[in-house]
Amino acid sequence: MKYKVLAVLGSLLIISLGARAEQIGSVDTVFKMIGPDHKIIVEAFDDPDVQNVTCYVSRAKTGGIKGGLGLAEDTSDAAISCQQVGPVELSEKIKSGKAQGDVVFQKRTSLVFKKLQVVRFYDAKRNTLAYLAYSDKVVEGSPKNAVSAVPIMPWK
């Protein structure tokens, strides 16, 4: 029991870390008579460790009564697209591979146990950053995922 409480508290702490997203827009997908409609939300966030890389994530948001109260569990469906928006300089930590798989974004998708995460990988051979979006749960995650690659180009 003690370990479950620690796991929940650790999850809540981790969720509070990482980049903050800005909602760009949304579309309704299912009308709900009571409570908000089901939606697809588009959010943007900047990589907290790589200046001038912005990612756009679309994700499902459950509506209805439970969704309106924040008690619903969103589906694991998400898509991601990341772009270079200015000159990029990588830190030595990223270049050396010590930052492989670092979490750059997290969003809670259920009351406690489920979250959408975005992790970053650096492909030195191709001088490219790869961003992987996936959903996980304390007990069981989902194989649904999406990836976006950002080739680092000279910027004028």
C-alpha cells in the first residue's frame, strides 16, 4: 500500500514537470447533451532544452459529465508534428547522447494514473531530433504512438 501511494505521488510530481502547452484550437467530435462535447485539442509547446523547436500535439479530450468534472480517462490517441522555428544549438548533454529519451512534455489524461508524454531523441548521424508521443499508465500503457523528426538546418 505504501508503494502505491509513493507511485501516485511520484506520478503527480512528474506530471507537474516539463513544458507547458498553449492550446491553439479544438474541434468537437461528439455532441454531449450534458457536459462538454468530446473534442480533439491542438496544443503547442516549445522544447524546454532546445531553443527554437516547437511541437504541436493533437489529442483526444473526453467530454460528458465525467469529462467536465475531470474524472474521465482520455483515449490514447495523439499525433505530433515538430518544427525548427529559428536557429538551433544543441547542448553538450544532448549531443553526447546523455539526454536520450528525456521527457519534454507531459499532460495528464486521467484523474491520476494516465498521461500523454513526449520524449526527445537525438540522431547524431543525421543531425536530427526525433520526438515520440505516447500514452502510459501506472499499470499498463498503450502501444499507440506518433513520431516527428526535426532535421537541424542552418538558419538565416
